[in-house]
Amino acid sequence: MDLTIEAPSVTHNTFVIERSYAVTPEAVFAAFADPAKKRRWFAEGESHPAGEFEMDFRVGGKERSRSQIASGPVQGATLTNEATYLDIVANRRIVMAAIMALDGRHISASLATFEFLPAAHGTNLVFTHQAAFLEGSDGAQMREGGWRRLLDRLAGQLAQQSGA
């Protein structure tokens, strides 16, 4: 795998994903706050089977995931995501800053905000992702696609827990 860098570059991007879940904000929030639940939908993907995952869910706490990519153009590379929780309001909001690295080389830095809004049918989740993508990164479109798949996995886990 050639990770040659020709010149330093950075691309900024913001995207928002909105989802509705037929469970309470408390249930959706718990899927983010409980390490075992979050590991299932966040760290155990098909393209990168679960490797390391640890989290300390509190303001100032850290979250770290590390896995080998199983397929695609960077197959075999190690993907690491390290985040710090900046703000947590139980059942309402989570704000975290993260850095992602591929084989030890930073590819992005981001700010992620999750808002859990009560709705008649359950919960509306509003996810805002703001990032600086560095040279050699996966890019904004791939990151948004990745988050869409993760939030689909979350929907599956929530439906399974609620018996739907």
C-alpha cells in the first residue's frame, strides 16, 4: 500500500444526518452511553471486525477504537479513532471531538454533535459532523456514508432491543 503524500492539504466539510427511532430518547442515549451497546453498533462493522474498543463516558472522558480494515482500497490497514467527550446532557446531547488515523497517520479531525429530541413516535436524532479531512483521508462523502451505515446499524440494534 502506497501512502505517499505529495503536499499537505486539508478539506473542510460539514454534514447533518437526521434519523427517527421508535424508542424513547433515553433508549437511544443509552446506546451511546453504554460501552457494550455502543461497541455492537459502532465498533463491530463488516469492513473492519471488532478490534479494540474502550470508552469512558463522561465529560473529559475518552473513547478509542482500533481495527484492521478487512476489504477495500486500504485492506489490512489499521484504523484508529480517538475521541474526547466535550459535553454530555443526559438523554439530550453528546458533543465529542475526534481524530482518525490510518496506519498511525492522521487523516481527519472532527467535532460530532448528537441531539436526541423527543418526538410523538419516539426520538428524532440530529447528528452534525464538522471535520477537517487531511491528505490521504477517506474524504467527506465516504465519511458521511460511513455514518449513515452506522446509524442504520444503531436502528437495527434499537429495534432488536425493543422487540420490534
